[in-house]
Amino acid sequence: EGSVMILGDVNGGSEVIAEGNIVVLGTLRGFAHAGAKGNRSAFVAAEAIAPTQLRIADVIMKHEITKNDMELGYEIASIKMGEIVVEK
């Protein structure tokens, strides 16, 4: 229930599931499912997002994330126009 904040990395093979948001103060490499009970307003934020699978509500990320590593700041994944989009 609620949101989850992780102090550190989420490594491959790990699963994080929350009804609310997921915030990782590190790199997200494992499976993450925010808005697990249908909350399409939920988001996933991390220093770097490189998951094995990323879901928000009933939407599954369909493509690889392309990044410009020159930008600083956290990455935030949210639903925009029915797809998961990752922005800095």
C-alpha cells in the first residue's frame, strides 16, 4: 500500500511493487510496478532507470530507454498519451 522509497539500488532480479509511486535513490535495474492497483497517476523516479521491466498501472514499457547522459538529475517515468515515457 502507498508509495515506496528505496535508499540504494534495485538490482536485476529484484521486484518493487507499490500502489503509489516508486522512488529509488540509486539505479533501478530490476522489475518495478508503480500504481499496482490501477493508479495511472503514479510515477517511478530514480537516478538512472534501466529496468528489466517497468509497469505503471496497466501499462507496460514497450521500448528501450534512450538517454542523453550529459543531463544531470533524476529520471522520472510516467504515463503520457497511453505510453510510459522517461524524462529527466
